[in-house]
Amino acid sequence: MIRLSIPLRQALARLSLPVLIAAAFGTMLLGKADALLAERARIALADALAPFYAAFAEPARAVRETVEEFQQLLVLREENARLREENERLRRWQAAALALEMENAQLRRHLDFVPERAPAFHTARVVADGGGVYARAVLLSIPPEIQVRRGQIALDERGFVGRVTEVGSRSARVLLATDMNSRIPVTLEGSRVRAMMVGTNGARPRLQHWSEGSRPAEGERVVTSAEGVAFPAGLPVGVVRWTEGGVAEVELFARADRLDMVRLFDFGLGGILPPEAIARPEPRPRR
Amino acid sequence: MVGRPEPSPGLLRRLDDIARAAFPATGTVLLMVIAAGPSGVPGLVPAAALPCIVFWSVFRPGAMPPPAVFLLGLLQDLLTLAPLGTGVVTLLVAHALAVAWRRFLVRQSFMFVWLAFCGFSAATAALGWLLTALLAWNLPAFASAMHQAALSAGLYPAFAFVLSRIHGVMRRAEETP
């Protein structure tokens, strides 16, 4: 170690804080000037931490499940009554669905119908909260043999979750539909009205820019729209809810705050990629 | 230690010293990484970083030097999607204030330190909000900043309880020859 005189050392110690604060502002400007650098550093760190998170995920889930189980025990009676009622309702729906399926099969036989290819998907585990105070995102642990592409669509078992914005070799970040930067083109299923679903960082994204004179109805189902070629049409998103203040919001089917597994679908769509500050579009060959 | 002839410390003793000096920073890193896990609570990483940094800056500033705070801030920004540098600036400012007022704060009761910490968390959340707004050039939701301040202020007693136990153990270990 270098020997320094005591006054010099004290002066250095006193200087280090202002110098570091200046360096911090420098970092801020650097991050602003070169968004790609920040993104690379972030994804490198995520890649490095992915194995740790994957190892840690198992006990963490065990703890969470125990807590959830305990909470469920408390409301078991009510839950049972609700489930019985729901079961009854679903049985009726099942009958309707079976009848429709039969009818559909019969009608199909009369047509020259080519069924759509089922889209390929991979299931990935959510290992970390990738958001922070002003953003909503999750980090996925991706096995190296699986190819993930930016712009792929993430769904949980219930519905639309978000889109892949950053891809590393062992991890990927999914910007959730609830994030402030998220803009999803949607269609209201019943009335076929198009609208934009805008994230607010809250639990329920807002519905905006619907065509004039066609007010979204409370409880109407919201599905993705193929406009903008970023999403396939018809993925389930949520239902319309009007707040007391008269704002149309979407109650998502997906449990965005409690994700543990998501399915990543590759529909082969590029469309508009996420905004510059979050991720830059990768150069794609011209077709 | 300058000017005092000391017997050369043994290897175990030296390892012990190094571990003690490194614990605050490494412990904070570990906590932040764990806090980034999928908990469903947004903003848990900064809420875990601030109490640790302020606590160690007040009670053991030697083990939480400014460069360590810089790196912890960088880690916070990289773990979250916050604009790069905002965490570094806010944590360094919090550290500087904590070190400046430490002589006064060390002598106060726990309740008073907690109250002071509430001020710290509100101020850092406001500063973080301001920097985010300046960098993104639009106003992020102020509710997020308030949530952030309340979360770190609420978590402080839990952190302080554990950390002050650890601090006590360290001090006892240092006092025994």
C-alpha cells in the first residue's frame, strides 16, 4: 500500500465524496446519452444473477405458498360456497361449449377450412422483479438452448402479460402491460371497437382513444388487436371496468403482481418495438 | 493505527477484521439482490438499500465508504429499470448527510433516529423523483415516490433491529483483546 502523509490522506478522504457525486452525475448523463450501454450492463448483471435467482426461486416459492395457503385456510368456507356456485355455472357453460364444438365440427365438414397452425411457445420462470419504483417489469430465467427474441409475447395461464424487451443469454426482461411505457392496441370483443390500453404503473391499465360514440361497456371483454402488426388478434387481455371517476380501465386476466411462470409465444411478428429508453430495436434484415 | 507499536496480528485475527470491515457492504449487496426477487412489492430494492446505507453510515462510517455507496447505487440502478445514475446520486447524498450528522444522531434514541430516517427516505424519494422526471422529461407518478418513501421508512425498524444486534456483536468483538 502507498504510504501517504496524514494531511494528504485526510484531504483525499474529504475530496472523495464530491468527486464521487460528480461521477454519479456523469453516470447519469452517460446512461442518458448511451441507452444501449445501460441496457447491456443491466442484462449482463441479470445474466450473472440468473443462476442465483433460479436456485433461490424454489425456497422463496415454498415460503410464499405456505403464506398463501394459510390465508386460504382462513377463507375456506366462503371459498367453498363460491366454488360450488361457480362449478354449477361452468357446467352449464361446458354443455354449451360441447354443443358449439359439435356444431362447429359439423359446419367445418361442409367447408374447405384450413386450421391455423398452433403457435410455438416456451414456458419460462419469473425469477426477479425487474422493474423498480417507476417501472413494471419482470426478469425471466431462460435456459440457454431456448431462443428468445425481442418482441415476443408473454402470457400467463389466464391472459396477456407483456412483451419481451431485453434478451440476454440466460435471462430476458418482460415489460408488463401495467408499465407506464406500455401501449397495447386492443379490440373490445363484443362491439369490435378498437382502443389503446395504456399502462399507468397501477394494477389496472387505462383504456384510451376508442372511436367516438362507442363507449366501452362495463364488463366487456378486451382482446389484443392485430393493428400495428405487433400482436396477433384475439389474445385475452381483460375486462372493462369503469372507475367512479369515470375512467375506463382494464382489469387484466393475468395476475401481473403474482407471476411465477409465463409462456413466451413467437408469432413471428415484429411490428413496433418498445420505446427507445427501454430498448432499441434490433436491426432486422429487410424482406 | 499510526504511531502505536502493535504485535503483528495473527492470520485468523486479520481475516476476522477483514470480514467485519466487509460485512456492511456485502450484506447490503446480498439484501438488495434478494429484494429484487419476485415479491410482488414494487420498489423493494431501493427500500432495502437505503436503511442499510444510512444505518452503517451513521453507526460505522468506516465500513461504508463513499466508493462502496457509489457501487451500491449502481447496483440498485442496474437491478431496477431506473434511469442509470439516479440511485447513485440519491444514495450518495443520503450517505453524505448521514455522515455529516452522525455525531448528533449516534447519541439519540431509536425513535428519534427513525424519525430522522423518515426525513431521509422522504428526501431521497423526492430527489429520485426529481431526477427521474428531469431525465425522462415527463412527470412520473408522485404516488410511486411516496410509496417508495413510506416503504423504506416502514422497513427501517426491522433493518435497524437486526443491524444494531450485528453492530453490537462487532463492537464486542473489537473490544475484547
